[in-house]
Amino acid sequence: MSCKLALVQMAVGASKPDNLARASRLIKEAASKGANIVALPECFNSPYGTSYFPEYAEPIPGPSTDTLVKSAQENKIYLVGGSIPEKDGDKIYNTCVVFDPSGNMIGKHRKMHLFDIDVPGKIRFQESETLSPGDDFTMVDTPMCKLGIGICYDIRFAEMAQIYAKNGCKLLIYPGAFNMTTGPVHWELLQRARALDNQIFVATVSPARDENASYVAWGHSTVVSPWGDVMATTEHQEDIVYVDIDFGRLDEVRSQIPITVQRRNDLYNVETTKKSN
């Protein structure tokens, strides 16, 4: 089984209607070139920043997800809708919604690990000042494969990817917006680590870089194979990354170098038992 994946590294501005129109246009372009799974970046409908989340937050369903429903239907694609600030009662979440070609919502992932970092002299960012964390994993079945969904900081947590792999996910998609401090050193490294550790495909999709924004994204949307090599990537400008994924490659890698979690469970259980005794 195979698929053609498109990662839409789009420019995001201050106007939500303009962002939605741009997303629709780029989704259509990706579908016209044969993509059957299309993914948008983190916060594709708004600038990224704690001061923006309350202003741009909306319920689901709402204007942004209505746009995604229409795009999925019109282009007959599986659509991983990046993420939007979601308002639910008195809480705001960083949420990714996934739609099938009929426009049905088949997955909703609320970012589980909030981006709270403090690198002295370089960057301090605290999503928890305005956002609440999600508390559930998101796995989506498609005819091509089972997808696991994470958002940006989620990629730093290896256990999350392991759970997805153990439950049959063959492709992990992380809409993300790494910055100019962590992006150059950790963005590709984390993708390759998650792919190699679990022998799965990993895709990350970033907004395009805007040097004038209060938060400057690294860009470099990328797809990594179960072998750990970069299959496709781009620079920092607006672009669409295309890659043909053959899921038979995953089985080849696992048969050549068998390190799957399932093969090690007995050993781990024995070690745990010995320690408890």
C-alpha cells in the first residue's frame, strides 16, 4: 500500500480570512498534483503566540474547520488540518482536526505537551499561560495506513511515538512550529530519532518563516523514512513538500533489523519481575 503525502508549508498572517483562503488554495494545488493525504502546519489560521490564542480561538465546528471540511470534500483527500486555537468553554486548546474525503471528522488531537521552555538569552515561551493540554492519543484509520497525530512539542516525547507504533501506526504527522533557537539543532534530529526508534514514517509540517513575526518559525517541513533518512524536505519559504510513501518499506526495514517493541516485551517483563523481587 502507498500514498502521496503533501506537506503545506504556508505563510501565515494576521488576517484569519486570508489565512483560510490561502490554505484552501494550497490544499487544492496539492490535490491537483496527486496528493491523497494533505497536512497543514501548526496554527495555520492565526499568528503563533500566547497573546494571539485567545483572540483567534474558535469552537469546533467553526469557521476554520468549515473551510477544512469543504477542502477535503472538494478535493477528495484525507486532510490533516494543522492546528488551530480551539475554544471549548473557558479553556483554549491547540487542536488538530483530521477529515476524510467526504468531509467527516475522523480525528481530533489536542496538543498533549504544552510548549513551555526557557533558554536564557535566547527564547522563553509558555503556552500554558493561555492554553490547556489535551489528554488523549489520536490514531486515524485510512485505506493507506493508520496515522498517529501529534503537535510540535509532542514530538519530544518518545513514549508517545512508541505507543502509536505499538498500536499499528505506520505514519506519524506532527504539525509544528519550531523556532530559530531549537529548529536548527533539534527539528530534523527529533524526526529522525522518532522514525528510527520505531521504524515508521515521520512527517513534520511547519509554517513558512516570517522574519517580522513576534515568533519566527524555522520552516523546513520534512518527511523521514523508517530507515532514518530524509526522504523530502524544503527550506523556510512557502512551499509544498511532496513524497510518495511505500508502506512496504516499513516491513522491509523491520524484517532486516528487528527491534520492534513487541519483540522485546518478554525481556522487559522479565527484567521488571527480577527487580520487583
